[in-house]
Amino acid sequence: MTKRNRKILLICGAILLGYYFMRSYSKYIAGVEAARARAMQRAAMPKRSPVAPVTAESQSTPVAPPMPNISGIWVGRGVTKGRGLCSLRLELKQNDPINYSAYSTFSCMAIDSLTNPKDVNMMTNYLKNMDPDSAILTGTVGKGAIRFHADKTIGADNSGCAISDLIVTPFGASQVAAEWQEGTCPGGNVMMQRQH
């Protein structure tokens, strides 16, 4: 392969990668705008709450407000130490007020595969360094967050790591914070926006 052909391949790969990031960013912005519109609609709706009689017990025991139902599909992307550029897609389903099911798809791309390619072909290098894994999780609401544990994992990254535990915390009106553990491997965290 000539130097000129290598240069053309690198430019094409960079354009393709740039397109991917711009497309992801535009989806992220659209999701944020949709969430903002939903939050404004909810705020405009009149709220009626039943009035409970005041008793001595209710005055002495503070009651935490119930966590809102955050069922839906959530996506987040970011750089994770040791893993590179990671993407987490999480489908949450509320089974009852305190129990949730979750289905995760997690993939990372090592950044050094782009900055220090071992193979001249950028796309081959990119695909060799992808490490997707998925999990089926169950969780319980407690202290303002949902704590999940993986019941079944499908796949693992190049190091054999997969999500074992996950904590999802509502963050503002349109985001959730996700923090995960991967057994003995280092975990990570990412902010997520609602996709659907």
C-alpha cells in the first residue's frame, strides 16, 4: 500500500468517525430537548395531592418522597478510565413501585487504537478494539436510587470484564446518573439521557 493510499484511508476513517460522533451528539441534543419539553408539560399540569390527616406518628417520622418511575430507554456516552470511549444503553422497566428490571448493552472502544494504530487500516483497528457486553439485571429502590445486580451477562470485554452491579440515580428532570462495577475490574460512571 502506498503512502498516498494510506493517507486516503486515514482521512476516510477520520471522516467516518467524525460522522459517528456528530450523529451521536445530535441524538443526544434531540433527547435533551425532548426531555425538557416533557418536563415543561409536566410542570404546566395542575397537581392534586390527597391530604392525609395529621397524626402524632406522621409528625415524628419523616417520610421520604417516592422515587418517580424512570422506566424507558436511557443512553450515555463518555470516556472511562482504562476502557476508552464507552457507550451504555439501558432499558428500565418498573415491575412495581420498588422493583425494577434492566437490560444493558455496554461497549467501549480503546482510544489508543486510534492514536497508536497497530494496523494501518483504521476501521479494522477500530473493530478489533470494540468490546461489547450485555446484561439482564434486577434492582430495588432505596435511598433515592435503584441498586441493580446482574442476573445474567452476555459477552465480556477483551479483559473478560462485564457489568456485575449498577446504581441508577435520577439527576434533575431529564437525566440519570449510572455507576457500575465489573467484579474485580475497575468500574465507571456516565450521565444518561432518555432516548424513548
